[in-house]
Amino acid sequence: MKLHTSLHLYHVLIEETSGAKLNDPLLSTIEDGYAVNKYDEKAFDINILEEVTNRFKELIKTDTKVTTYPDEERENYRYWESMNYVIPCGGIHVDNLNEIDDADIEITHKKKAISVKIILK
Ligand SMILES: [Zn+2]
């Protein structure tokens, strides 16, 4: 739940910082203790990620609500919402960003892809 919410949060912060709508990651995986989103290197400027990471680390300690709700027309279709950002997702999430509390971020850039690894502490 923490990792899943972290991936969404980091994704919307890339959008907020770059000012552009971001496509879904090329790959998104959640393992025991860490999660990875992989993006095309052309999706955004890698240099913004330092700012994104700083903002992410601040936000996961703040009292910020996360809500999920069903689509009014489509059955079994749900949304994730936090800080006025909405992502279609039926997964299970924490109710507040401060439940994540602390995490490390590792960025790797290889084979034309940028990987964002979020490691819970
Ligand atoms: Zn989700």
C-alpha cells in the first residue's frame, strides 16, 4: 500500500515539476520493500528529478489525504486522488501520505530509460 501510493505520488510530482502530462510508465513493479517505475528517457528532463525527490520526501511526512472512489458509470473502475491529482487505479492505498513517512529514491538512466526506484525505510 505504501509503495503503491508512493509510485503514484512520484509520478504526479514529475508531472507537476515538468508541467507536462506524463504517459503511464513503461514498466511499474512492486517488490518486497521497494518499487520501480520505468519511463522513456524522452518523457521528461532527468535533471528535474532532484527537485521531484526533495518534494516527495517532504510530502510523505505531511498530513495529506489520499482518497479512492468508484467511477459513476463504469463498474469496477476506480480512481486514486491526492492533492487534486487523479489517477485511474483500483489498487489499495494508504489513507494519508504521512503513513509512508520515509523512503530512499534511486534514479538510474540506461538503455534509453529512466528508472525511479523507491525504497521504504
Ligand atoms: Zn493505485
